[in-house]
Amino acid sequence: AEDLITAGRVAVNGTAATLGQSVDASKDVIEVDGRRVQLAAQHQWLALNKPTGVLSSASDTRGRSTVFDLLPERAPGLTYVGRLDYLTEGLLLLTTDGEAVHKLTHPSSEVGWVYQVAALGDGRMAAAALRRGVEIGGDSVVPREVVATRSGRGRWILDVTLTEGKNTEVRMLCEAVGLEIDRLVRTKSGPIELGSLASGKVRQLN
């Protein structure tokens, strides 16, 4: 950059730039060889509380609602991080940073995805079985953490933390250990929590 300035190839607001000059890249017009230099685009990050009965998809041939229908506007390149199935509720991250999507959803990153399951069955035995690991589709799946809390006669709340966000995986795990799911909500993705965000609403992340 200093070589370009010294060579007289840089202009700020139509005047040759000087070494050490201060500029405001959001207001000043900076040019190199007559071509304007733009600030790198800032990636957008959103947290959405996806309701049940909404697709994690860009569109649907059957006319069903998608997560993008819930957004006030859609930035170019915006996509979701780890989809949620049609009936699952809760935290869905959306971003324009495609590289980050790949890193966050790859199992090697070991990002924690926390799901809260309201279910019928023997929650204590189911939790113990999940902690030992369950075979799904030929692969052994061992949650990072499973916390089971009785919520009534034959009713349990299980908080299950996985390190991969495969579609319907939690449902398959619960079926394998004899639980009947009443409600399934993703409550956390990495460091981001659902918190008090209302169903169908979205908030900007910094």
C-alpha cells in the first residue's frame, strides 16, 4: 500500500494520497489507478426461532412456509447453519458466510448442538442408553452430554448435546431408545442460545 501511495497511484476524494494520511473508508472515496476501492462486505448473522411446520429450505414446490418467509428481508447468499426438520422448533442460525457454515457443520469442528426433548417413556433408562451410544444407520452416535429430568408421570425432559447437526438425528436416537417425542426444540448452537426469542422471530447477531 505504501508503494502505491508513494508512486502517486492512490487518490482520496480526487486528491493524491500521502503516507500517514487518515481516511474514513465508509465516507471517503479511495481510488487506485482510477478504480474505487470498496470495503470488504460484512457478513450477516441471524438467529431465528423456527416454529414447527416450517421448512428449512429456500423454497417448496408444495407451497409450504420456509424459514426465509419469516425474515423481513433476505440478503444475497444467506443460508442456514444446520437445518431443522419440519416438526422441530428452535434455534436456527443463518449467515452469508459460506465458509463458516462448512466449518460449523463439519463434525471435526465439534460444535455443540443442544436439543431439548419432551418425551414419553422411561427417560432414565433412555438417557443411560444414549450415554453408552446408539447405532444409527451403521454409525455409533454418542452424545456429548445427556441430562434427563422427570416432568410428570411417564414424561421426561432430556437435554441432548450433539457435535453434529444431522437432519432428524435426534428423532432417530429417541426412537432407538424407546422414547416417544412430544416436542423437540434446539436451544443452543455453539455459543449462541435461543434465550427468550419468540417463536417465528429473528434477531441480529454481532
